[in-house]
Amino acid sequence: MSIFLNKDSRVVVQGMTGSEGGRHTARMIAAGTNVVAGVTPGKGGLVHQGIPVFSSVAEAMDTTHADVSVVFVPPRFTKGAVLEAVDAGIGLCVVITEGVPVHDSLEFLSLAKESATRIVGPNCPGLITPGASNAGIIPADITAPGRIGLVSKSGTLTYQLMYELRDIGFSTAVGIGGDPVIGTTHIDCLQAFQDDPDTDAIVMIGEIGGDAEERAAAYIEKHVTKPVVAYVAGFTAPEGKTMGHAGAIISGSAGTAQAKKEALEKVGVSVGRTPSETARLMRALLEAA
Amino acid sequence: MDLFEHQAKELFARYGVPVPEGAVAATPEEARAIAAELAGPVVVKAQVKTGGRGKAGGIKPAPGPAAAEDAARAILGMDIKGHVTRSVLVEVANVPVEEYYAAFLVDRAAGAFLAMCSASGGMEIEELAVTDPGALLKVPIDPLRGVDHETAAFIVTEAGLPSDIAEEAVDILVGLWKVMAGEDAVLVEVNPLARTADGRVLALDGKVTLDENADYRHERPADVAQGGDDLESRAKAKGLNYVKLDGSVGVIGNGAGLVMSTLDVVAQAGARPANFLDIGGGASAQVMADGLGVILSDPDVKSVLVNVFGGITACDAVADGIVAALATLGEQGATHPIVVRLDGNNAEAGRRILDQAAHPAVRQVPTMDGAAEEAARLANAAA
């Protein structure tokens, strides 16, 4: 078991015939993902890297029964691509594209809320259930299947933790993305990991900006009985400066790393001072269990 | 991108939101000419992208053209919280009898737009939110519906704006929403929204932040650099994701989260980071050379920490990039110790490449924490 993605997931890649889409499709397939279709408007009928290409998500789903889409299209076409997947009724839509205008994100997220589609992203590395399926750009060969669930705003920090804990392994790792407005949240993943019988413990990686970590802490206190270890990046970030991720900015007193750490520790979550210490905390926790 | 007040007001006017008559001046003489044309008392306002202008002396009333010239002379060049004033807005002085507050912004928590409105404007809104939270109305805005007449009327009534100006306020809110939606803004704020003695309602100040991701579908005002750090401008010109900080350990890494984390680990090791620099996933030789070039030109830098986790890009490719970058930089590359930590995909092959290159400035430490400690030690020893 796992969350959101498993070996039976049938993946369609939107923008597969583009350079990024093509490159990562090959990597996904190498990681064992069942990629059943590509979608590029106007290129239906083509076969690309051995995968049939369709002109629309609806056609791809009709023919191949795809239930997960991964979006690699450029920012200006992302809203259209996501809405197409939502309209077609796909179960999970993973939006890798970076640089989507926030008005576009709010529009497609708002429409998706009323639909059957779960959105992950935008501007995220996607999610991986090691050994089973990889929907996005997370490197598959740095880790192994196992019983830790991971949710993170940051790509490379996710990779760092997955690598440090590769001997224990992961049920699913979800990169939810660093944009100010995203679909699937920390809380959604915490809930899913809590309900997943194959996840024993959870690593949560946050960063400055917003109050997602504080709200996650409140959720953990009420609903999560599995052990959670957390890491928060950005203690030295100055106020008012955007640190790479559009969402990573401290405005006013809200959103500091210290406030997030305190909120998490208050509900019994161990918070590592560095990524390595976070990995050690998780290791100690699992060995004690 | 944050706009200057005068740019925000130009947008307001374009979408039918009333603003005081005025124009922007870059010299005292221009300020005098504008004041003469406006014929009457004016106010001269520093154009800087920061708050607290009034307290810093950046806003001065002037009864006529000569006084406007003097005021502009005093304000131009003024340093307000690190922002150097390069222009002033000269506009007709409007004395408010009442001040309100109105804003639209992106609410991350709710994943929606948020309207904020108050009958008590003028002061810092963060202050109002603390001292009298009940006085600040917050209403989520449906992204699909936006702010139509009905929504605006609801906001105006609920915020308790006086009923005799409700009609004007509703039109203004609808206009401000059009700025938000029409220009792909992430923040539109008017503080104060003022009622004048002669019964008009207008935006006396304006703050607009535009979404740079949407620049491709708009004509944007030129982003005037002002008092910006030279290193930041240089890095920006090279397309680098760089933020100058005040310490002595230069930091380069791949991925925003990892770099933020690296800054923290350097601080825990007892030194202060000199910058944030994310070279992204590819970490090509050119990007590495550009990044090292900017960091090594920072006089505050005493040591450099390169922290790369090989995820999509394997570490041997990153190591090749570092070697090529140091070759490009020549002597500059040898001015300060460079601590390199490579981990992840093909880490051993990457480390071997750096060992064989044996560059005099480069030393390798296999762990992130260890590398940060070494870089901090070297920086502190050189201080």
C-alpha cells in the first residue's frame, strides 16, 4: 500500500512530446511506472518512446484507462491542460510546471475542488511510491521502498531525506510544491499517511512563509497517532526577501521558521535542526518502536 | 514585482479608481513645474518601495511651486530603510476627513483571494489587525466569480463604511478588483481610501504587487532598480536566483529548500551566510562559474560552501561543472577556500573528479553538516 499512487496506477503524461516531458517520461518508465499514454494537442496518433500519443486527456483515458496525469506543459498552457484533465475526470493530476500565474492556479484549483480530481502542485517534483510508480521528477534510484511516509514543500530537501533514510525506505514521498497556492497540502498527506496501513511513521518538511506548518501541527495534535518527525528550513531568512520559492517569504511576523518549529514541538513532533539530524531522529524513533 | 505608488495610481486611474491629480518628478525643477501646473497646495511624496515614508520625512506638504521644489530637493536622494529615493510624486493635496482601508490579496491559507476592508484606515493595517481585529473585515473571494457589484456592496456594508459614500466605495472596490484580475496582481491595497471635505472618495495611496509569472501576457512598467545591491543586480542580469545577506560564508546549492537549509546549518556552525544562491537542478559549468564569480566578488565573503545533492543531475556532472567553472574563473577562483559537499547520485565519482583536479582552493567534506562547520571555521579564521 501507499498513498495516492501505486503499482496499478496508469499514468498519462501531458506534454510528453516536449523535451522535459520526454526526458522525464523515460525516467518514470525506468522507475517502473506504468506510463500508458501521452497527450499533446494535435499530435494524436503519434507513438513517442513507444507510448501512444492522444490529442486530449479524455481520449487517452477512454482508450488506456489512465487514472493519473502528470503535467509538463509550459506555464502559459498549464491552466488549460489541468482543466482538461479535471473535465475528463482523472483521479490525480500532478502539476510539475514551474512559473504558473497564481490567478491561473487559483482558477483551476477552485474548479478541481468541486471535482473528482486531486491536484498535486503546481511547481512540485511530484510523488513517488518507490519500487511501484513515480509520477514526476523525483529521482527513483536514491531510495528504496519502505515504511516511512514523506511530505515536503521542497524538492532537494525531499531527495536529501530520502537518501539519508534509504536503508529504511519509503511508502510514498509527496513533493507538494513551493508555490503560494497549491492543491494537495501537508494536512491532506498527513491524513492519507495516517490511514495507510503500510506507513509506520511520517517525515514532514516545511519552509518559511504562510502558515501551512502551523495548521499541520494543529491537525497532528487532533488526528495523527503515528510518529511524526519534522524539519523546517529558513531560520536565517530575512524578512521581505523571497528565497527562491515564490511562497518562501516572511512578511510581517507570520511565517517564520521559529514559529513553525515551536508549533510543531508543542504537539509532540520532534523537529530536527538539520536534515541529517532529522534523519537521525526518525531512525531513533523507528528503532525504539 | 512591487510597483511604485505612482505606477499603482496610474493603474488605478486606468481602471476608473479615482486618485489625486499629479505627476512624477526626478528633479526639484520638475517638481516645481508640476506644482505650478497643479496650481494650489500639493504634497511631495518619495517614491520608494517600502513603508514608513512619512515617519522618515519622505512626505512633505508644499503650499506652492517654490516650496514643492524645496521639498523635492530635500527628499530626492533620501535613504528610506535602504531604499534611495530617485523620484517624487507631486500631487494635489487632499485633506481627508475620514480614512478607510481596502485591499485584495492572495490568501495562501484558504487557497483563495481575500478582500480586506475597514472603516478605520490610515494606520498600519498590521497594527489595526492586532489592536482592533474586529474593525478589519476579511471576506474570501471566489476566484471564478471575482468581485462584482453585489460582492462589493456586501463588503462595503459589512465593513461599516458610511452609507452616504457606499455607492462610491462599491465602484472603487469593483475597480480595484479589475486591477487585480486584469493585471494579474497578487496584492492591491489602498490605505488610506479617503473621503475629502468636499465629499469625494479617492485613493490617497496605492500599493500593487504584480505576479511576475504572468509578465508574458502584460505590458509591465520597467522595473527601476533603486539603491539595489550591486551584486544582486549583477546576479539578476545573469539569471541567478541570488539574495545578498550580511555574513561571510558564500553559499551555493541546488534547490531553494536545500539552500535555505544550508544557510541555517552555516548559522548553527557559528558563522553567518553571505548570500542565498540557488543554481537549480542542472548545475551546469556556466551557471556554476557565474555563481562562483558573483560570490567571490563579494568583499564580505571569506569562504565558500558549495552544497549539492545529486538528484536528477548526477554528482559527476556537477563535479565536472565545478572544475570547468574554476578554470573559467582563473585566479579569482583561488582567492578564498571553497568547501564542496557532493552527495546523492554518483557522489563517489564526483568526489574523485574533484580529487584528481586538485584545485588549491577546493577541499571536500562528505556531509552537509561537516561541510558547513568547515566553511564556518575557515570564514571565522579569516575574519
